[in-house]
Amino acid sequence: MNYGDIKAHFNELLNRSDITPTLTTQFIDRSIARIQRQLRTPLNENVSTFAISGQTAQITLPNDFLEIISLYYESIELKRVPMETFRPLAQNPMAGRPEVFVRQQQDLLLHPQPANGNVILYYYGEFAPMTLNTDENALAAVAPDLIIYGGLTYAADFYLDERGPLFEEKFRLFLAELQGQSDDQELNGGVQSIQPMSRFDDYQSTYNAY
């Protein structure tokens, strides 16, 4: 479901004559931000490859970075260590195959420091932004109802709408369903593939009476 359709269905469910396009956009975007803080599935897994061509002490995290999954130098996974462990190592900036790393703000510090090869970062990242009504990112394609009900929780707070607890319950249900599907695939060792959640139309009738 694209960005414009999500906003349209949100307005249908909220069913208020005083909602404005600006508020609709704010509520939907805040919903997506909330989902990104909580959801960890293949939908927001990303990979970045850093080509090393000289002794390198650190790499800068991508702009859409949320959380590290793993870090590799060529085919060897690096171990994340506490800063108190890394600091003494950093006093000896030796070149070589990196074995450990630590995060410092927007950078990952490496030790030893590679002089060539590739450092590969697997991470959870933000969903692609949606600006135009025709835009659709991975989350919108699979779980538009999660976005919609997240937006409805913010709208309910704004308007002091008594349906707030119902909206929140639906949001949590959809979030748990999506996360649970991903976790089950991980535990079962299958190829991870997130199936679309129940269609918005399945739930629209729930609130027609409001």
C-alpha cells in the first residue's frame, strides 16, 4: 500500500472532520518512527561494504543505521568488546586483520587496523522514507495496517479520543504478529520471508460504528 493510500485509510478509520493533511502526515510518520524503534525483522536488515585501500582505524556508520547485527572483515566475524577493553588496544594502532571493534558515536573503531580488503556491516536500518503519495517502502508493502494503527494511537492522544486503547491494542497485536513471524523463521532455520499481514479491509468494519 503506498503512502497516499495509507493516509487515506487512516483518515477513514479516524473519521474526524477536523483532521488536516499536515496532522495526518505527522501521525503516520510518528508511527513509522515508533515501529523502527521496536521492530527487528528482515524488513529492515541492510548491508554496507567498506572497501579498504589504506590503514583504516574506523568506519562511519550509514545514515539509516539503527542497530548492529554483525561486522565482518572478509569472511571473519569481528568481536564487539567494551570500550574499557578496547582503549588499551587502541594505544597500539597496529596494522593487520581486525579482530575486535567498538562503537563510538557514529563510528566503529577497529583493531588491528586493516590496510586492504572489505569490511562488511550487517545492520538494522531505517525504512526508506516516503514523501510522495505514490511512494511505498518495505514496511508499507507488508504491514500498512501496523502503520495505520500506530498513527491512530497518536491521533487518539491528540484528540483525547476514547478509542485510544483499542487502537493501541491493535497496534501491539500487529507488531507482535510481524515480529513473531520473523522470530519463528529465525528459530526454525528457514529462509526468512515476511508475508503481508491481514488487509486493512478486514479490520475497517470494526470501527464503522464510531
